[in-house]
Amino acid sequence: MTNQILITGATGMVGKQLIPALQALGHQVSILSRKKTTIKGVKVYLWDVYKQTIDKKALDGIDTIIHLAGEGIGDKKWTAKRKTEIVDSRVLSGQMLYKTIKENNAPIKTFISASAVGFYGDRGEEILTEESESGRGFLSECCIKWEHAADEGIALGIRVVKIRIGLILSKDGGALASMEKPIKYFVGSPLGSGKQWMPWIHLDDIVKIFTKAAEDEQMAGPYNACAPFPATNKLFTKALANQLNRPVWPFNVPEFVLKGILGEMSILPLMSNHTKADKLLQTGYEFSYTNIDNALASIYK
């Protein structure tokens, strides 16, 4: 069964790969964009989240929305203004979509929203499942509001799926580009204690998970989107250095140094998040990459 799918945030790292993947399966894809752009076989509609304007024609014939829009978490330092932008770009956009759905009585059946494992916050060695409580701090608060905005569709009888994404590994940008820089310049070291868990996932798997969420009508609620075997920061650093043929220094970068450089944003590399993907596996999903070495090798080969 093919779907009529509208994607927000489609020009980002995930969206760029998701569009052709959905098209290859026969789905019709449209996107909402802040700027005029041309994508083969895709209808492009304009919207402005901050001005709360949207081309209502974007919902014509649509049965599925995949909501990826949101300002980059690690793109800029977390000033008060930037933190507001990060939250508003996710929450206001979701609210505007539902407002438009209600006003046009659009027959949307499925709403799939990106979220993040930051929902759980810094939890040390605790095993985290979708049943675990949310954490504390800015990232958790952002994800809670993000998911709450997505859940508005439940009252409308819409199937809502929330994909809590881990650290995406991709050759096309994202966190990996920043993590490889010090290693390339022979100053690679584990960060903080090096024992913090990093719930990583290959971009190919993220695309497959969103595709499955669109097609599998049994999926609903939150799903942890991370490889079955997370890696500690120390193990991840060594695996990345191995792919880059670089050494890793035998000492760690102290936590206070990272806090001095990054401020509150230092939580990104320092938080420990031992997230499990058992709920996703129970749907029958099969990961393309479960081993960190194989995942990195596919990127750097």
C-alpha cells in the first residue's frame, strides 16, 4: 500500500536520504520547506514556523506526516535565545501542523515525529527503555515538549509514532564530523570519564526505521532508535581512531575543560545514556548495523 507522505525538515541529513527511500517503495512525497527548492518527483510547499504561515495546500491528499523539522541541537552555543529557538522550532511547528489539520479537516492517519534519546537525560549505567521516566535538564525538557506537541494527534484519532533518535553516524555531516576532527589532528582522547554510554545509530537504519513507521500500522508511541549495542565514549573514540588510522592519547579530556569550552552544551558529549531498542526489535525490525566497527567501516571505506 502506497502512502501520500508530507515531510518537514526534509532538506536535513535524514530527510535527504528518506525522500528517495520512500519514493523507491512507491510512496508519493511532498515537503514543507522554508525556502523554494527543487527536488525531483517532489512537490514543495512553503511555510514559516516563526511567522506561523503555511501553504494549506500542502495537506491536500496527504495521509502521513513525517515531522523532522527542528534547529540543530549542537550547531550553536546554547544561549537563552538559541535554546528558545531549538524548542520553538520543534514545538511550534508541530502545533501549527495540527492547527492546519483541524482547520482543513485533513484526513491524516499517521503522524511520525522525530525525538531524541536526550529525553532520558544523563542516567549513568541505568538501562533505559521507552517505559523509563524522562530525565532533567534542557535536553529532556526540550524532548518532553517536542513529544507532547506530537501527541496532540492522539485526540484526533491519528496514529502517533515518536522516534527517539540516538547519535546518527553518517558521512554527510552530523556529530561525527565534529568528533573526527581532533582525532585527525592527532589529539584524540576519550571525553570526561570515557565511561558514558553513547546510543549510536547508522543513518541507513534511521531511514529504514522512519520508513517502517510509515508502513507498519501497528507501530505507535515512542521507539528508541539506536543500535542494540551502545558503545562507551572510550570505545567509540578508539573505534573511530582505528578507522582514521590515528592514535588515541592515553589520557582523557577532563570534564571541567569541556564545560569551560562548551558551557551547558557540554552535556552532549558527557551524558551517559544506556538506551535499549528492544521495543523496536519486537516489531520485527532488523538493523543493518549493530556493531560500531562495522558501522564506521561502512562510512570510512
